[in-house]
Amino acid sequence: MPPETVHAPVAVVKSGARADRSRERARAARRRRLLVFGARVLLLVGLLGLWEGLARAEVIDPFNFSMPSRIWDQMSQWALNGTPQGPLWEQIWCTLYEALLGWVIGVLAGVVLGIALGRVRFLADVLGPYIKVLNALPRIVLAPIFLIGFGLGPASKVASAVVLVFFPVFFNAFQGAREVDRNLVANSRILGASNRQVTLQVVIPSATSWIFTSLHVSFGFALIGAIVGEYLGATKGLGLLVSASQGTFNAAGVYAAMVILALVALVAEGLLAFLEKRLFRWKPADSSDGR
Amino acid sequence: MNSHLSPAIELRGTSKTFRTPSGGLHTAVRDLDLVVGRGEFVAVVGPTGCGKSTTLTLISGLEEPTRGEVLVDGEPVRGIGDTVGFVFQQDAVFPWRTVLSNVMAGPRFRGVPKAEARQRAREWLARVGLAAFEDRYPHQLSGGQRKRVALAATFVNDPGILLMDEPFSALDVQTRALMSDELLELWSGTGASVVFVTHDLEESIALADKVVVMTAGPATVKEVFEIDLPRPRRVESVRLEPRFIEIYREIWSSLGEEVRITRERGAADAA
């Protein structure tokens, strides 16, 4: 018997089995995703249920800890009838505006200075110790000073967001600029790149992955800066809602503002992740999954 | 070769001393005399870590000599010249640029208009057989393909002097032979003078007109051998010729001694 006749059917069976197996694998992956999602929802519902139950049974004090149903009522009341300071969306937008503006300014300043100090040894040597000292200070205590200086408007909140955002971004950009592959720099210089071209086309692209890691953390910082600033004194914003609720012993109000903030942060994080994916198309897929 | 013109590269009594992180002084190259004629392919062999790569960085202008002179086209080297091409041992392609954009980088850095740079880059990509891969990113290529990108990115600048620092040492044996053939083919049209650093004696004989044997570090020239094998050469077949084996034996008797010295030193350091 010629060998081909034996071979052919085996090959067919094999490829059939392979198709089966890959379908099987796809199904298993789908099942796993469902399971993870289901477990997540179950955990949330369970915790909220426990909270509600314990508060209703007065095992924990609902005056201090409130309960999910009251928080929900508070949120829907704010959404439908507006807050004491005006419509809810206006408060959200105000906080988001301050945080975003502070974040953008802080990030730009951090990136520019980080790259500059990473590239220019002299600057790094002169400014290095001062930056370390400033970083060691608890910068959030500057918020009252900004309030005195810039008043009750958004400017004081933006300023406190900036000082919180600047440092993590700066340190990451600095590190990123320092850790550029020396081969790559040597190669681009041989290929004819000027100092400026090396900075713009080699150092900055290689530092972007460092910078992006700090962007995630720093947006949270920007929100903190804006909220604390509003809490200390403002005419609008979620931080003011928190402090107003505190003033009327309304724990549900504090929690409700927190939930809204969490949602805002989650959306921002999602947008950032989307942007990152677009920007890092050149990276091998496995390394970006592993982060 | 044009005898009335100065040689492409000339090193006269060149030494290079580095300061080590611990504060000591390390002499990588000492009293180096080397002449590379125009259009000549010179291979530099020596024990690992002897200072061969330093020689290249001196010629390229990336580093300055501590003593002595480095002349390119009869002129002392000041900074990085624009006639120099350098192929590094490690991948030095830009990971965030596509293959085409990588090859365009050199001309673009030098101010060539975009359209022209693109056209030149496409030509060289076709010559290294990567025309179909121009939209890929480096991480999507194999090691040999990335090396081809590096070659195209170097040749597209039309270098008069080509410095290569163990460019194929990270590749597997088959790919290495293939790339050596390709290099000879790419080089043959350009008239560039080549300094090719390697620790692989077979590779150096197969490629070069002249093999320079370096001493154990600090490196200086020990002996120079002319390779009289006819061109064009095929790397895989030339190494089976009796003359090749004869030359190999001759050079190894010189190089082997230096390798032994380096090894004994390493053993002494470890002890």
C-alpha cells in the first residue's frame, strides 16, 4: 500500500479534531469570563446586602454608617431635585474640570521637567536635592495656602491638584529619560540625529511607557487635590457636597458623593487605558497584558 | 584602490583609557596602529572583551582617544562624521517605529525630504528582502529580519565607512551564514570601507580582505593577514576550500595564543 493512502484520512481526522478542540477552548474561555463576572456581581450584591441588613438590624449604627438604600435615595434625590448648591451635574463637572485642568498642567510640567533633567546632567545636579525635599513634604497641607492665595474659585483647587500630580509624573519621566537604551541613542546619533532629535524622537518615545504608569496613579491624585480643596472652601463641587453633608450629620450624603467620585474615576481610568492601547501598538501584546 | 588619496581610516598610536565605576583606570586599547584602505573589508578578531569594540567607537567619533590620532579620509575625527555607518551587536532598531519608518530614520535625521526618504528606504528594504514587511513593528519580526532592518537603515545613508560590531553574533548559525552572504552582496555595490569586529575567525576569513589579530586586552595589533581568496565568495562554500583551511590554521596559531592568555587571566580573576 502506498503511504499516501494511509496518510490522507489521518490528516483529515487530525484537522477535524483540532477545529473541535479550538472551539472547545473558546467555549471554556467564555465560561470562565462569565464565571469571573458573575462572582464579581455576587460579591458586590453580597456586601451591599450585608451592610443593609446589619444597618437595618441596628448591629451597626445607621447614623454613622448609613445604609445602601439611603445612599441610593440620596443620590437619586440629588440627581432629580438637585443639590443644595445647584444641579448635581454641575457639581460633578466642576470637580472634574478642576481635577482635569490640574492633572493636565501637572503632567505637562512633570514630563517637561523630568525629561529636561533626565537629559541635562547639570540641571539634574543643581535641582535634584530641592526636588527631593519638596517631594518629602506632605504637599496636601499647601491646600489652605492656595485657598488664601487664590480664593474660593477653581484656581485654588487646580493648584492643589497640580502639586499632587507633578511629582509622581516628574519622577517617572526622569527615570524614563535616564533609562533609555544607550545603544539606541548611539545608533540614532550615528544615523545623524541632533541632540534635539535624540530628545524628541528617541528619549521621549522610550520614556512614554514610564510616564503612562504614572498617569494612572496621578489622575487619582488630581481628584484628591480637587476634592480636598473644595472641602476646605468652595462655592461648588463634590467636595463641597461632602462638607455640607458633614455639616448636617448626613452620612448618606458623604457616601453618595464618594460613590459618584468612584464612578468618575472609573470612567477616566477607562479612557486612559483606551488611549494607552492606541499609543502602544508597537509593543508586543504579552508584555502589555502582564501589566 | 586610489593610491594618491589618503587611506579611508588610519589609527596612529591610539590609546583609550576609561575610568571604571570603582574609580580605577581601565585601558581598553593601547598604541593601536591600523590602516584601512578605500573600499577595503577589514576584519578585526581578538579574544572576547579585549577592546575591539572600543576601536570602532573611536573611529565612529562616539568616543575620543586618550592618546594618539584617529583619521578618517585623512582628517582627524571630531564628533560623529556623516560618512559613518554603524551596525551594533544588539538590536538598535526603534521599537516604536515601523520597519519602513526605521529605515527612513537616517535620511530624515539628515534632513532629506519625506517622500525621497521613503523612496530610498523602500529601495533598501527591497534589497534586503523585507519589502512585504514595511508596516510591521520590530517585535513582530525574527532576529534575522531585525538585523536586515538594521542593515537597510545603515546602508540607506550611503556610508563611506561601515563599522560593524559583531553584528551577527546573536543569530543562529544558519541565519548567520545567510546574513554574511547578504552583507557581501550589499557591500559589493557601495565601495564602502568596512571594519568588521568579530570573535569568529571563520566569519572573518570568509568576509574580509585583511584580518587583523588583536592581542589580549589592552588591545593592540598583533599581526595582519592578507586573505587572497577570490571574490565573489559564498560563505558556505568558501570555508571548505583547502586555501581557506590553510589560512585558518595560520591565523589561529597567532590568535589561539591570545585567547589562551585571556582565558588564563579570567581563571586567575575568578580564583
